[in-house]
Amino acid sequence: MFNNLKYQEISNYLKKNVQNTRIIAISKNHPISSVLLALNAGVERFGENRVFEAKSKFKSLKEKYPNIELHLTGPLQSNKVKEASKLFDVFHTLDREKIANEFSKNLDLVVNKKMFIQVNTGLENTKSGIPPNRVGEFIRYCKNDVGLKISGLMCIPPINEDPRLHFSLLNDLAKKNNLDELSIGMSNDYTQALEFKPAYIRIGSLLFGNRS
């Protein structure tokens, strides 16, 4: 399924109020039939969490629909970096030096692609991401040591805390490090994220329903 009414509702709100924010339709764990419904509704940006699943759904679709922009919104294993570099257009979860080093071996594949550093703003053991106090150091490593272009920062706030506190922290970190873009906000907190004028909001269940 795909909720076109909800997609149009959010899109229209963005056009009126936050014109530079884009919706990523998170299609992970949803069938290709739902992706096709979204494509027919005008969606061009999709988010997937796993390289294998994304390849099985989008490799042929990207050939047929060249305007598709595919975003990796889940953790990336080092042995999948090269394959992911060929398939995805934007990466939201750069979270450790090992992955940065693997990207540096494939610079020809990612030279014109956006990368976001995932920040563990809540210092949660169950989540990936760079601790806030190491963000500047990691940005310098990515840019100066391995030659990556960093577009912005991403976070997933702790589920039981006010997301605005974490979005505000991420926004401050981005400004401090001269980064312009944020990837924040999901189905349950995107309205709060819009206060910070993010580059992307990542909407899944509101558009596709509960995952199978």
C-alpha cells in the first residue's frame, strides 16, 4: 500500500512552509508493488536500510526510472560499501572510521554523492553513531584524511525523550562545523524536526503502513 493522500498533505505543507525540505519515503520491508504505487504518485526519493533488499527492488527500477534518488538510511557493513556506493545516491549513516576508510577506496563511485554523519545524540548503547563530543574530530578525519565530502548530520532521538532537544543539539553541531544540512524527523516526530528546516525528513509508516 501507499498513502498518497498523506504524501500530498506533507508535500503541500512543505511547499508552503519549509520549501527546502525533502521527503524520503522509507520503503524498507515493503514490496516493490508499494514502491510502484509511490512512483506513480510522484515520489522520487526512497530510503532503504539493507543493501541486498535495496538492490533486489531498485536496481532495475533505477534503470527504468532514472529520476529515482535512493537513500541508505540504515547501518552499513564494511564489506558492502563498494556495492552500496554503486547503488545509493545519498548515505545517511556514516558512523565510524572503518566505513569512512572503505568509502575512500571507492571515491570514484561517491564523488558526487551526499554523505551524512550519524550522531548518537542520546549516547544510547543500542544505536550507532558518533558521540556529540567527537563530531568535529570525525568530520575532520573524513574530509582531510580520507577525502570524503560531508553534507550534514543525522540523528535518531531516544524514543522516550523530547526529540527537539536532540534536533537542537544536532543543529548546533552542524553550525559549529560549517555543515548546512540535517537529516532528522521520522513519522512520529517529523513535525518537530521541521522547526529546524532539515534537508530531509524520513517518512515510513505514515506512507506505507506498518512494515511486514
